[in-house]
Amino acid sequence: MIRTDKWPLHATAQQRHLVRLTLAEYRQFCRALSVVVLSNWPSLQQAPSFAAAVERLMHPTKKNPSPRHLYFAKRFYKFPSYLRRAAIEFVKGQVSSYLTRYRAWQSGDRARRDAKPPRFNPIAGCYPVMYRGQLVKFDAEFTTASLKLWDGNEWLWHEVAIKAVRQRHHLGTIKSPTLVLNRRCHLAVPVEMTPPSLPDRQRVCAVDLGINTLATASIVTPNGTVAARGGFHPAADMDRRDKRATLIRRKARKTAKLSKGFGRTWYRKAQHINEQMAQQTSRRLVDFALEHGADVIVLEDLKGWRPRAGKKRSGLRQRFHHWLHRRLATLIEQKMVEAGGRVVHVYPRGTSSWAFDGSGRIKRDKAQHELATFQNGKQYNADLNASYNIGARYWAWKYKLTRRKDGQLSAGKRSPDKPRTPVTLSTLWRREPEAPHRYVA
């Protein structure tokens, strides 16, 4: 498993200028190299070694004194060999992606009938890979990085201070970082890690991602016992985000036709607040699961789900637009896998609309929507009720109480027209412990 850390560099104005020159030189090399690779793509595909075949076309050596393209030896004098091979691999990916998208466009696979053909951009996401020992060197404490940079005449070593590092590099092996320059300069450092193996304590952390409460978690055991529960709702951050959304909505109502880039600053700030909430909430959820001995986090499979409620430019539609269900699911899975656990997705329909005690469908309170009323008159938190059912569906699937991963109990072969009962927490209470055929071998 590889995780990438961001190490910001404390570069001076002169060093930032050198990094800018290095990035421009590398991109010019990739742009020129893309012409060679694109024009010789069929023959390069047949070569045993793609990088060696490209080097024979443009790099002079003792055995190859007169390559076909002498422009590279004259224009890019003493270009580092490791950087040249990194550029070859990058351009190979760019050309392959472009040709794949162009063939799909030619075959009629288009988003619209009048869609234009894809454009070839050889420098999209193009940053130099600094091979360790050849283009970058670190000191023992990882406080200084020695970078080989282009100053306009030659490639020289320059020592740049590192502002801060995470502790992830102590848990794995550092691979070759990438030098990135946007508004600031930093190193994207990949670390190869081997995650630990968590013991199976027969506990799962079921998480319900909602709009009223961002995340509600509960620890569920195979016999239907809820060992712990908790709510994760950064209300202050959500208020700050909603304040930007209110400004956007007010301006939009006063504008007949929204121009390109309308509310760009407010959208950007709201997006950054959402990202911060997703990062912090996912970390708290994973810590909650590990603290209570759960090695599995169970989520609803909401990939591809689109809301239907809310009118255009309404507050409800905007709330759905800022919902973090996919971003949270992605971050939870990344963090949990790194900790040695895993994430399982279950069928989502019915988890929020059926009572966990098996009494039937619930009824939401119109004034307080997070409050649910059961058929027997009991009132309960709707998000907690959903998290219990999510955990129950995982155990029902694991112990073969359902034939498929659809969250419903089978009605049997003799009654195909009878509606199947959704799996709730009460299903685990009624499970017969002496039925060994329902357990995974």
C-alpha cells in the first residue's frame, strides 16, 4: 500500500525561481518528447522496452552516435538521465490516454452528438519526479532536502529547508518524491507501507451518513448488542459553510442568467470547509471504531445516488449539493485500510424507514425530522435507528441469513409473491445460535 504525504518546502525567493525554471524546462522537454512518441507510437508499442526504444530515437550514446532527433541533445544540454526516463514514462501515459479517448470519440462514444474531439495536452499534471540519490537527498532528520535544479545554464545542487513532515515515513519506505509548484512549493512524498492486521473481535462500526446529522455510528455485535454509539456533527463548520451558501442563493435570485464563474470565491470557500469537515470527521470515525475494537466499518452503498427532492435553487437542493456522503466514504475507507481494517458497503434501501425492533415502518416527525416514531408508539433517533440496521445487514450477510447482499430475508421457494422482510437489528435477536449452516466456514 502506498500513501503520499505533502512536505512543504521553506524555499527562498531565489530557490522558488530555480524551481520555476526547473519545472518549465521539464515541461518543455515533455512537450517536445510527446511529438516523438505520438509520431512513432505503433513501432514503440512493439518494442521490448518502451523507454529504451524512445532513447534510441533522441539520445546520443557511444553505440548510438546519430539518433534520428538531434534536437534534444542541442536544446536540453546535460538533461539528467533519471529525469529523462521519468519524462518518457509520463509522456507514454499521456499519449496512451489521448489515443484511447480519441478512438472512443471516433467510434461514437460521446457525451453529446456534437461533442468535439479530445485535445492532446502533453503537460497536464506534469511535475518532475526527483529520484532519490540522483535528484534529491535528505538529511538524517528530514529537515533539509538537497535538490538538483536547473538555473538556466546547468543543473546544480541546492539545499532547501523542509517546513514540516508527518510521521508516516517512519512506518514505511520512502519512494521517489515529486516536486510540485503551484502557489507554494512542496514535495509529494510516496511512502510504501504494510498495514497491521487487526484482530477479529466480532464487532463492527455501522455508520449512517445523513443530512441532519453528518455521521452517526454504533458498535454492533453478531447477537444484536449495541456496545457503543456516537454522533459526529461539526455544527460550527456547517454553519460557516451554510453562510456562504446563503450568500450564493441570495445573489442567484437577483440574477436572471448566471454568468461563468458566478460566486467563484464563495463556492471555493464552501468547498474547502467541506473538505476540512470530511477529513476531521473521517478521522474521528476511524478512531471511534478502533477504540471500541471494531475491525470493519459498514457503510451504505450510495455510489451513484442522486437526490430528487428540492426545487431548483432551493435551500434543500443546496443542502444535498453540499452533502459529503461520497467524500466521507472515500476518506473513511482510505484511513481504515491504512489502520489495518476494512470497509464493507451494504444495501441502503429501508435502513432509515424500518424500525430496528421489528415493529414495522417508522414515521418521521414533520417538525423535528430526525425524530422517528415506531408503530408501537416508541420514539427514537432516526439516524441511530438507521445505523443499527446497517450493522445488522452486515452480520446477516456474513452469516448467510440473506441469499443476496440486498438487505432482505428470503421468503422461500413456495411463496414467490410474498414480500420479503427487510433485515433489521431484531433479525439478529431472532437468529438461532444452534444453526451452524448459517455461519461462514
